Amino acid sequence: MTLSGVNWCVDSPDWLRNPIRRKRGRMKTYRVAILGCRSRGTSAARVYQAHPRTNVVGLCDLLEDRSKSLGDELGVAGRFTDLDEMIRQTQPDIVAIPTAPYLHAPLALRVLEHGVHIEVEKPMGMDLLETDSVMEKAEEKGVQVAVHHQWRLHAWAQAISKYYESGKIGELRYIYASGKGYYGGFGLMEIGTHLLNSMIKFGGHCQSVTAHATRRGRPITPKDVLPAPRGNGTIAGDNVTASLQFPNGVTGTLLQHHLESNDVNAHVIELYGTEGRLLWHTQGAWHLPNPHMVPENNLDRWEKLTPLYPESFEEAAKKIPDGSLIEGDYWFVEEYVRALNERRPHECSGHEGRHVVEIIMGIFESAAYGTRVDLPQSDREHPLLRWRKETGLGPPDPMPMIDKEWLEEENRGAG
């Protein structure tokens, strides 16, 4: 078996596809600049500073107190309020963009003008027009885009990948994934991006999607289209169920159902093969040698897997005294270092990140129009905005960015 996520992209730049040049990459330390110093920016900066092959040379935030506090913690002297000035002065190899979602694509385009590799938080764009523009610019400049889908790489995912590659579950037949109870459409743009990226790692790129979305138990209408909280684009539906078709007859189900209180126990990915199952949960990962056993006969047959970490993780963790070094983020950086040195795409490349957005837009389109959607789409406009336009409606009115306030207003709107 071969994980589809590390296959070469036919439209990758020549320097990424050339296997001879990949072998000639030299070990080096990569210079990294961080754009945005809030929670995700802080996590990214700590990991890049702790990794033995990366060094943070610049921090940028509109609020100087944030970059000062983080700079003091990590010993980074380069602190800026202007990203272009930061890049000019520090000459980074990689710029990380852990900002609000609606800023991902605009800031990525601005950074890419400098011809540097980027790491951008998920989702990489709010629609396919944005993701296409980012990939076109990266290919024009001959640099990498990596999308921060760290769940695809974390220690439990590494353990599952090892078992899967060794043939422990035979041939893959079906993939099940569920979020942890966010409002359906919002969950798609948040947790759903991670789930989908993990699904395509094993299933390959999705070929078509059929979806159903409801709001308070009835099918969505154009009036149910809303701006998502946290700046996560345009969404619809509190419960979203999608059926995905992958190559080789593999199918998948993705649930993004709204629960009254977010339930981490609902958050799961499961692979069903001809000879067994693999399950990932926030508490760990397990292997079952037979996919068809009834519960009373198989509880003691589930084998808990051992998480896998990069060799340098333990030593790097010592550099962050409060134990806040996130291993999934560390695996993401480890993969970036390896990818650049081997002159190949990051496993969570921009091509994979764009395909995740393609699937999400396909889910919204299928739910809106009641039809199967083949991927990739020829019409790259956001399907929910197109749907509203066709019925004489303009873009939806603004809503609060904070989750609790957003839900209160959504409740009032839903009656």
C-alpha cells in the first residue's frame, strides 16, 4: 500500500518532482518568521525555536506587546509590526501564517510575493478562488505551501500509518470520521478540515461527494446561509452528513453534527479494511484484527498502539519548560524540514489543502442543490453564495465572531 498523501503532484514545480535533485539536498538550518503572535502563533514559534533544524528570526504582530512578550520568552530580537519589513530584514526561508482564517489567503499571497516558503493555518482559503490564487502564486515563485493539518502527522497518526502500511487491516474499504459537536457548517471549516485531510491520506483524493444538511431538522434553504464564527467563511446547516467516494471503490462518511455541548468522545476517525480496523480517538489509537466481531467478543481484542515521535522531540521538549511543546505541531515542522531537504512536497502540501477545500465546497454544493458533485469543480465560486445569488439574495448579513455570541444570534434567526 502507498499513502496517497505523499504521491507526487503532477502540477508541482520541476524542482519538487526531480528525484535526482532531491537526493542532493544538504542539511541546513532553516530561518523562520512568524506572522501573528496570538495562541497559534505562540505555539508555532515555540516549536520552530525548539526544533534543531529551524531558528525563529522574526516575529510580527500589529500589537507590539504580543511580539515583545513572545520575543522575550524565546530570545528572538527581530520584532515587527509590518510583515514586508520583517521579511526584508530577516530573510527567512519559511514564513508561518497562524492568523484568523479569513486572512489566510490574503496574507499568503502577500508573503509569497517575497518568494519564500509558507506554512498557512487551515483552511488555506475561504473558497476555491482563494486557494487557486495561492497555489498559482506559489508555483509562479517556485516555493512550497504547507497547510497546518498537524493531525495528519501527530504521534497517533504515525502509529496508525505504520500499521496501515504494514497491511494489518488488509485492503481499505471504508473510512468513518466525526467531529466533536461544533455547529455543522462551522465544524466543516474547523475540525472538518483535519478530518478530511486524514481521510484523503488513506483513501486518496475524493472523486465525488453527496451530502445532506439541515437546520433544526429541515433541509437548508438559501436563507440559512450564514457567515461562520471566527471568520471561517460562509456556511450552512447545523447538522451535515456527507458520503465521499474515493478511488478503488473506497467510500467514506463524514459527520459534522451540532451537539448541545461539544463532546470530545464523538471525535473519531476509523479505517475499515478487509482484515481489520484502525481507530483514532483523542485518547489514543487502536487496532482490531477482525472488522466484524460483535462488541461482547472483541473488547479485549483491541490493541492500543504506541505513539511515534521524531527522534529529536524529547530533547526539544526540554527547551520549553512548561511542557507546552505540542507534538503534532512538532511533527509538522519535522516534516517541513525533511521535505525541504529532500526537495519534495510537504505531506500536508498546498495541493492537499486545496483538495480539502474542494471537498468542503462540494459538500455545501451537494447539500444546497440536492445532487452528487464530481470533483474537482469547474465552477470555483463559493456554491452557497452562488445559490443565494440565484434566488435573488445577496451575501448574508454579518454575525458575531465569538462562538457563544454567534450561536445566540443563530438561535434567534432559526426561531
